[in-house]
Amino acid sequence: MKKRRIPKIFWAGLILAGTVGMVKMGAFGDFRNNKLVFPTKTVVTVIIDGDTFTLKNGLSFRLAGVNAPDRNVNYEDYLKAKDWLTRRIKDKVVYLEYDRYLDEKFGRLTGYVWLGCESTPKFKPWNYMKKSQNESMPELRENPDGCKAGVMVNEELIKSGNGKFKVYSEWGKLKYQGRLGKD
């Protein structure tokens, strides 16, 4: 069989097309700002457990900075936390705010859930906290504009006793870390 050689111009064209395509993709903006992937206003459809639920778009969402009892550890407390979250947010319109970690190892979106807002909240960007590799911006203590009368579900879950403050040691500080638990 005769070996076929691919002309060098083909490779150059392929590299050029790939480069132009990558530049053009940048015109769509940062995917982390995409409201279809990271909605800021949605309805909660299914409660999975005390700190995880499903959004209207089918994606799973986990409350940042919070850990509710697991099914396998303490089933009674698991049911209590799941029931609390169900009564609080199931089939309700919620506002979602994202932090520096938009998702976690199980592919769930992570962030804060706001209820009872007087208008659409004006959240700080998801990457607000990252000042430099080892430094963070000041933590947020106040509700965002547009949700001064609202409540953060993450914080309410902890206050209710159905969840505990939890952050991963390898993560940088979260937006509301001091508000949820220890600084």
C-alpha cells in the first residue's frame, strides 16, 4: 500500500482554524457567568437531603459552608434536616449566589440560597473572594442589595440545628464564612 502524506498546509490550516475558533469562543464570555448553567433565580423541585436539592433545570445544588446529617450516620436527624429544607424551599422561587467554588467533587453546584428577597439581589461575583493566590477579600456580613429583608437558607439551617458549619481545609475562605461559622 502506498503511504499517503497529509500536506503541511493542511496542518497549518487546522492550527489556524483551532486558534481562531478558540478566540471566537471567548466572545461568548466566561461559562461561569452563564445563567443556564449557573442560574441565579429558579425553583427547587426535589429535596435530596438536608443540604442538597435539585433545581428546575435538573442540576443538583449543595449549600455552601453547611453539612447536614447523612442518611447512613443518623437516619432520624437526616430525616429531620431533609424535612426542614423541604418545608423551607421545595417548589419555591429562590435566588442562588455562587462563591469561588462553583461546584464540588460530586458535580453539584454549590452556593447560597436566598428567600424572601424584595427584588432581584445584586450579588458579588462568584470570584469576589479571590484577591491573590493566598489572600482573600473581606468576608461579607450583610445581605446583598435587593435581599435586605430576605434570609440566607444556609445560615438558617445552621441556626435551626439541622446542619453544621463545614468548610474544606484545602479551600480558601468563602464569602460568608464568618457569618456561617468560625472565621
